[in-house]
Amino acid sequence: MCKGGRMRTVAQQRGEASTRRMIEATRALLAEGGLTAVTVAAVARRAGTSNGSLYHRFGDRQGLLLAVQDSLLTALESEAVAAMEEAVVLEPQEAAARAVGEALRLFADYRPVLRAFFVEGQSIDAFVDRNARCTHLLAAQAESLLVERLGMTPTRAAAVYRVLFSVGAAQSLFTEDQMRQGPVAQDELAAVLTRLVSPGGQ
Amino acid sequence: MCKGGRMRTVAQQRGEASTRRMIEATRALLAEGGLTAVTVAAVARRAGTSNGSLYHRFGDRQGLLLAVQDSLLTALESEAVAAMEEAVVLEPQEAAARAVGEALRLFADYRPVLRAFFVEGQSIDAFVDRNARCTHLLAAQAESLLVERLGMTPTRAAAVYRVLFSVGAAQSLFTEDQMRQGPVAQDELAAVLTRLVSPGGQ
């Protein structure tokens, strides 16, 4: 009984490690070439597994992409919630700067993910629900910080959140040179957004 | 000579009117269904002309789309420049509010155009140069207003412009519900952006 339980665990662990490799391989392919770069063969090759075990685990390419979407958006949500929990205990001005810094960091870290699922995958029905669950969770979290810690009205918090979200979306969609001639200084962008988020200017 | 000149002019006028109808038909189709809705047959039907005269005028579908891109982005640029020229003579606080209001209006009016050429057409080589010429012109105009009238440093103006551009880009790409649960009050969004643009808070 005990031995059987243990053996099952080892098999499970192998399965989980293999699943993680497949998801990691998909993430790397998304970063390199977006959704079209993700084929079952390319993921299997990169994860060092067979097409068969990928089909066995995820059903088909769409099943794989949905699992990866859920895994990566869950990771993004956890990081965002953790960042907000750290910010909420700070003094208001510091909380504003921290929240903006973390938002910009998350936009940059998750650029390929946001681009693949929110931009490229925007009109693919299968992705729509999970995308909306993610944006709604992030909005609710961020707006509650803006209201509770920075003293904004809910309507003001919604407008400020929309601006922050837009900056992330545009960065996922465009290169610097597609937006204006030459890059924008990141510390200046952070300063502008921190001013937007800061209390007292309503 | 005079008569010949006059006849040519009438023929030219007919040609120009027909060209305008084709461009207007394309704009309407873009608004309804994006780039994929624009086919030579659909444009000809809507403009009340033949496929043949459309091919004669534009060469092919890509020629038509490039002409429409140029026509619509030129119109956007003219409106933006005119709005900025009106804003630049106002008192700073009023100039800020006016510039933001006009930017939000242009984003809304040109949503189908921005979506078709900047979002859908982003990776289509033929559109890239004209898109960049448009964004660079808008950036240069807006940033010069921010520097000359609102007293910002050039680096601050670049960051503020980036934020405004992002709001327009996100509105072109996403529905309200894809960004957060429920729409953002437009007057609140305008207030938040006006604060961003206003002098004195640097």
C-alpha cells in the first residue's frame, strides 16, 4: 500500500516534470514567434518528448495552448497580487511608485504572453474567457489598491487603471519605433505614471 | 483648346468622384469587418462601380489598401495638426484639456482605421512605412505642444505622449469589457489624462 502509493507519486512527479517542460517549451516558442510558432512537433522537440505524449497529455494543439494560457496567466495573476499586497502596506506615495514599477516590470516580463493571448489570440473564442478573467482580476486588484490606499473614488480608479492597462497593451503590441521616433526613457515613463497614480492630485 | 481642357476637367472630376466613392466604400468595409472585409468585389459593389475600373484605378487590392491607408492617415494627420494649432494659442491649462479632448475624439473617430492599419496591418510590410510616418508626425506635433506650451522637458513630453498614444491604441484593440469589468467614464478618463498633460505637476 505504502510502496504502491510511493510508486504512483514518482510516476506523477515524472509526468508533472514533463508537463512543465512542455509548457516551458511553449512559452519559449511564443516568445520567439507568437502563436503560429507553437506546433505540436516544435513543442515536443524542444521539450525532449514525443508528439504522442503531448497529444496524450493535452489532447491537441488547442488543448496545449489553453493549458499554457491558464498556466501563464495564473503566474501573472499571482505575481500581480503579491506585488499589490506588498504595495498596500506602504505609505501612499511609496505605494504609488511601487505599484507603477511592478506594473511596468510585469508588462515587460509577460510581453510575449500578453501579445500571444491578448493581441494575437484576441479573436480566438477559446482564449476569450480566460483573458477576461485575468484582466478583470487585475483590474479589481489594482483599483482596490487605488481606492483603499491612495484614496481615489472608484470611477477615478477605473480611469487610472485603464491608462495603466493601455500602456502595457501598447508595449505588447508595438515596438518603440512604431509609437514615436526613438525610445522613451523608462524612468521618465515610470515618473509620469507614478504622478498619475499618486494621491492628492484629484 | 479651351473646350478640350474643359472636357478633360469634367472627365477628371468624374474620375475623382469615383475614386472618392471607392475610398469611402473601403473605409466603411474596414469599419464593419477589418482588413479581411475589403475585397475588390465588395468595394466595387458598394461604390457602385465595376471590378474593372477599380483594378484600372488601383492596380490590385493591395494598391487600393495602400491608397486608402494614405488617404485616411493624411486626414487623421490634418485633423490632429489643426487641433494642435488651435490648442497652442490657449492658456496652458485650457490647452491641456483641449489637446486631451481632441486626442480622445480622434481615437474614437479613427478607431476602425487605426485598428485596420496599425493593429491588423502591423506585420504587413506594405503598411509599415506609412504607419510610422503617421505616428512620428503625431508624436512630433504633440510633443512640441507639450514642450512649448506646457513647459515640459522633451523627455517628459515623450513619456506623456507615449501614454496618450497607448490609450488610443488600447481603445482600438480592445472592447471595454476586455480591459476591465464595465466601461470607464469618458469624462473621468479625460480628467485623468488632462492632469497628466497639465503643467506644474512635474
